[in-house]
Amino acid sequence: MLYFSRWKTIAIWVVVALGVLVSIPNMLSQQTIDSLPSWMPKRAMTLGLDLQGGSHILLQVNPEDLINDRLEATRDSIRTTLRDARIGYSGLSGSNHAVQVRIRDSSQIDAARTALEGLTAPISTSLFSAGSVSELALDEPEQGLFRLTLTDAGITYRTSSAVQQSVEVIGRRVNELGTTEPIIQRQGTDRILVQVPGLQDPQRLKDILGQTAKLTFQMVDQSVPVQEAISGRAPAGSTVMYSTDDPPVPYLIENRVIVSGENLTDAQPSLDQRSNQWTVSFRFDSQGAQRFGQATQQNVGKLFAIILDNQVVSAPQIREPILGGQGQISGSFDAQSASDLAVLLRAGALPADLTIVEERTVGPSLGEDSINAGKLASAVGALLVVVCMLVVYGKLGVIANIALAANVALIVSLLTLLGATLTLPGIAGIVLTMGMAVDSNVIIFERVREERAQGRSLVQSFDSGFRQALATVVDANVTTLIVAAILFYMGTGPVRGFAVTLGIGIITTVFTAFTLTRWLVAVWVRRSRPKEYPAGLVHYLPLNPTIPFMRWRNIGFALSGLVSLGVIALVAVTPFNYGIDFLGGSLIELQSKNGTADAADVRSRLNELNMGEVQVQEIGGDGALMVRVGTQSAGDNAEQSVVAKIQGELGAEYDFPRVEVVGPTVSGELAWTSTVGVILSMLALLIYIWFRFEWQFGVGAVVSTVHDVIVIIGVYVLFGLEFNLSSIAAILTVVGYSINDTVVIYDRIREMLRRYKKMPLDQVINIALNQTLSRTILTGLTVLLALFALYFFGGDVLASFVTAIIIGVFVGTYSSLFIAGPLLILFKLRPATFDKDADAAPGLPAGTQPSKS
């Protein structure tokens, strides 16, 4: 294991060198990166919104709009088809996803059926495996009554097409704003994710995205006064619409569309020199110019309306034919609103209304603070871990620290190459990985120490230590990788960023432990030719302690049972402090412009806005407040109204560095997916450990892990910590750590069972726990050092997240020692299970005697 051919040595150092080279731009300023030679990598990780500010908005297409539009189109198609076939009909109406019509003359029923069947012809699409989909299904519930029903496949197709078209339209709109590196992508079947980093004016983005921008030019119906149409009944073919003025002015508008926005080729803001007012100049394509020219030629002296999203922008009088295909839209515009309208018209109309179901906005100043906090926490955490390894392992600690530095470089380089977005939880993932990365080296070094204590030469000890530690390290890290994968699959946003970082860190940790660390050890042994295992500055634990863990197992079971029952009782009588991720609602951070914030005044003013439950609390001592508003019963759009009301009420005195809005639709889904994520992680771990060990090990690991989850939940309830998506990430991180710890112990128990087949099970488990105790303590110590650095220097955003993990490390260590191992006795694990794999047993560990029974 300590021999390396030349090509392996070259391959290891090429990988490490490339990792360092690719990661370097992340530590340099943009100006320095631009000055680097052309052959040098210049790509850096993309910073998340929580690190550089910006907006995260999740939009949902309203399928009812699409269904209504399709029903209207179906009615028109039926009307046209039957008229062309000269078939009389009556009762043409639509409801409940269907349109029905009755044929007057029974002799024309067969002809009508043939004509209407043409409307059910499949349309071609690449979205379905069959290559086509039928949008309408024809049936005849009674003689002469035909019903055309929208099919589920047709609705799905229309929704999918609308989402794809919306992505393109939104992309054009956002790019028109001049932002850099926006992320616009489809999410699920009916949603669109929009992330715009570094955006200074998130409200403008919401205004741009929230408008359908369906532009039409229609004639004003002047046959009857508009007030008569409002109080009575509007003439057939006309509808009352209102202007964008304040107060709005009513107009009676003909339903017939002269020209639509689809015929626009350009739109630009312009300043009218005569009136000194801002307008929007537009230009039609040839077809639109022809239609517009004919309409204005035939209606000189009449009014025509320019309508945007069913609101009249202006209704000028046609004084003369407009034949050039150009015109102006005038209204109460300023430079910004004229520019925004031009952006909307150039980008095109959305095929359906989009609802903002989730919004998370971070100001650039808050993002900069998060970057500084993340850098400081990373530096302190790394320093503490490095010092710890030096103190404990001496020269081997130097090797472990070199491998750790290479490990971090590889993590950063892989994140860079994958184009991953670095978030604040992602930084937490890197810091946590630094703490856990040394675990592999600790397992190896402690194994080497054991082999040396049994009388092997130092070279043999290193060789055997690396070989025997391989399976343990792989099993322990695969279980954590499973949790990271589920966290990535079930999580969103920053939580997913944490999962990506943790998962990549696990892979690079295993690579560096069994390639770079092994190579460095081999070179050190070959050149220095040491005679003894190098000692650290402190001797923290004897090699084979004899702590009677199994003697205390019943006490451990009783204590864990009482704590678990106590938590269940506490949860039954004490409500969770759910965050907006699960309850829905709005969370807005306020920063006083004059440095002084009055929470009571803000609370009083917001209560007068009739928004339901409002909580206001001070955060820090620099004029910052946190406002929480409960979810609104009126739905997702009402959540956005809350933010607008608060900004309108407090905008003159406060800035809004952070805004989070989660609608009831998303909050319910997040709660469900989080619950499923925890359950799936347990099942996946049960299956893996069962496969790698025996069923008793799998069930024991899951039971001890469920105990850890219960205790962590109890911590959240007892201390009133906010329970949100980050809490789920913290719980799953504790699950990964606890399982990692348990698997290391289980691996040693399995090894002991293979060696000492006649020894009582409780004695075997006790030996295994004592032999792995040094590793358990040291790994927990390094992880805690990294976590405490995050807690004290990572900022308030990570405080509750890290607190749960810190407590989880203690609880996970306890459960591995006093629950996971003893459960094997409770499940009556039989040593004979491992007879087929038994190896020749060397001498017993110091301080133990074989059983004579």
C-alpha cells in the first residue's frame, strides 16, 4: 500500500496541482484575474444571492388562464366549423373544462359529428414519446348534443408550452434590464425560477415580471354612453374597461382586436418635444402596419384604445390615417416607467399570468457582511483544525494538514468547474468538511497506532493501517454522501448549496486520504526511516482504554427513553416556532436610515394596515428591526401586497436589506418535501447498512439516529428556535454525522465478531467501543472546533443552524456509544453470522481475556 509507481505519483500531483490552479481565481480580485496570463484559469465561483445581494423569485403559471383561453378558442373553432359546414346549432357554452353545442336539425347530426371530429386531431409535439397529443376529446352524451372536453394531456402540453415560452419572454425582459449572469430556468411542471444577483432595485424586477404585457389596439365603442353601459348592460361585442389613471376612467371597448402586440417589432422610450412628456414610440411589422393603417383610415374622427393587460393606457382620437406603421403611446409616464413599458413590449407578452409564490431578496450591503463573516469563520475554523492535528499527531499532523489544504483546494476547484453557486450555507459546508475531513486521517492514524502496538514494524503498521481503514472510511463517508444526496434532491436554494458542498467534500476527502496522504506518508517513511510511531505534543487517550460501556447500557436506554418521551410530550403541548418556509408569510429586515429604530412605532403603524398578525423585534443594536407577517388567507398574490404596503408605509425612514416571502402554496410543499426527505434518508441508510452489514446493524443505526433527531427537535422546541429549511438541513447533517460515527463503530464490532467468535457479544462490543474511542473523541473535537468558529464568527444567519449541529454532534456521539452498540445485544445479534468470514485471530487486545464459556 505504501509503494507508488511513477505514473501514480505524477497523476496524484497533477490532480492536486490542477485543483490549486483552478481554485486560485477565487482568492483574487477581478482586476487581478483580468491581468493573469491567458493560459491561466480565470473562472471563479458564482456567489449566491445571500453573499452578493440580489433577488430570488419563484413564479407559477396559472393553468386556469390557459384553460379559459383554450375553451374560448374551442368555442370559436366550433362556431366557425359549423358555420362553414352550414349546420344550425344552439346552446354553445363552456364550463368545467368542456364546451358543448346542440345541433338543431337531427338530419345534420352525422355531418356535425364528422366536422367536429376534425377538432380532435392530434397536434405534433416533441414533449411526448408518441410525438403527438390530442387536446380535445369528443363525446355525445345524448342525441344531437356534442361535448368537446380538454384532455389532461392537452392541459399538460399547454402548460408546458406556456412555461417554456414564459422562460424565453422573461429571459428577454431580464436581459433588457442590463443585469449580469441572471439565472432563469424551468422548475417542475408549472414554475419558473428567476435569480438576479447584484440587483439594486428588486421591486423593479417584480414589476417587470408581474405584468403579462398583453398589448392590443381596439376601437372605443361610442354607440352608447359608457355610464349607461356600466349601469345597464354593455352592447354585444363590447366590454367596459378602466384606464390606468387615478381615479380610473371607464371606457366602452369593442372586443374586436385591430392589432396585437405580436405585430410590434420595436418599442423605445422617447421624450415628446412638444409636450415635454415621456412616451413610448413603437413600430409594427408589415402585417401590423397594414391592419393599423386600414383601421385608422376607416375610423377617422373616432377614438381607439391602447390596452395593456386589460387596462386602457390611452384612448386618443384618430385625426388622420396612420399609414407608416409607427406611433406613440402617451400617458402618465416618467423616464423609468416609459423605459419599463418599452422593455415589456420588446420582450413580448407572457402567454399566461404568473404568480410570485416565493421571493427572497438580499441587499448588497448585507451580502458583503455575509462574505466577510464567512471568510473569518473559514479562517478561524481552518486554524483551529490545523492546530489540533499538529498537537495530537505531530509530524503526521503536518501530513494531515497538507492533505486538508489540498482537499479544500479540490472542493473549491470542483465547485468552480461545475459552475456551482457558493452560498453562506455552502461556506458552512466547506468549514464543516474541514472538520470532518480529518476523520479519515484519524481513522487511518489510529489504526496504524494499534497495529504498531501489536508488535508490527512501523512500515507494516502503516501498510496494514491504510488497508484495513479503507472499508471503514468508505462505508462511513458513503452514508454521509447518501444524506447529502437526499438533502440536494429535496432541498432548494441555499440548502441545496450546502448539500453540494458537503457531497463534493466527502468525495475529495476519500480521494486525498488514500492517495495524497498515503503518498506523503510513504515518502516520509522512505526518507526519514523512523523507528517509532511519531508522538504528538499531547497524549490524549490510552491506546486501549477499558471503560465499561456495556455495564451502563441499561442506564443509557433508560435516559434516552425518558428524554425521547419528554420531547414527545413537550412537542404535544408546545407549538413549534415555525419559520415562513413552513407557515408562509413575509419576513422583512428593516434598517433605519438615521440609525435609530423604534420597534413600538413600527408595530403600531403596521397593525393599522390590517395585515393580520405582525411581529416586530430588534436585531442587533444598530437600528435594525425584523418584521414578520403571518400568511394571508387571500392567497399568493396577497403576500406580495403585504410587502408593497410595508414598503409604502416605512420606505421613507427605513431601507429593506432583506425580504423573504413564501406563499401558502410553496410553504405547504416545503413542509411535505422536508418530512419526506428525513424519512427517505432513514430508509436509504437502513438499506445501505443492512446490505453492508446485517439487518440488526441497519435497524440499530436507524433507531439511534431517530433518537438524535428527536433530541434535536426537542432543542428547537425547548429554546424556541425558529424551525425552517435550514433546520431540516441541520437535522440531516446531524443524521449524516451520527451515522458516520455509528458505522465506524459497527465496522469495528463486525471485525471483532469475526476474530473472537466465542467471546460474549457484550464484551466484543465493549472492546470495539474502547478501540474506536480515541477516533470518536478526536473527530468530534475537530468538527466542534470548526462549528464553534462558524457559530462565533459566521454571523446571525448561521447561528441557529450551527447551534443545532453542535448539539447534534454531542448527541450523535452519545447515541453511537450508548444506543447503537447496545441495541445489537437487544436484537440478539449472533456472532455465528460472521463465521463464514472469520479470519485467523491474532492475540486479544490488551486488557481482555477470551470467554471460557
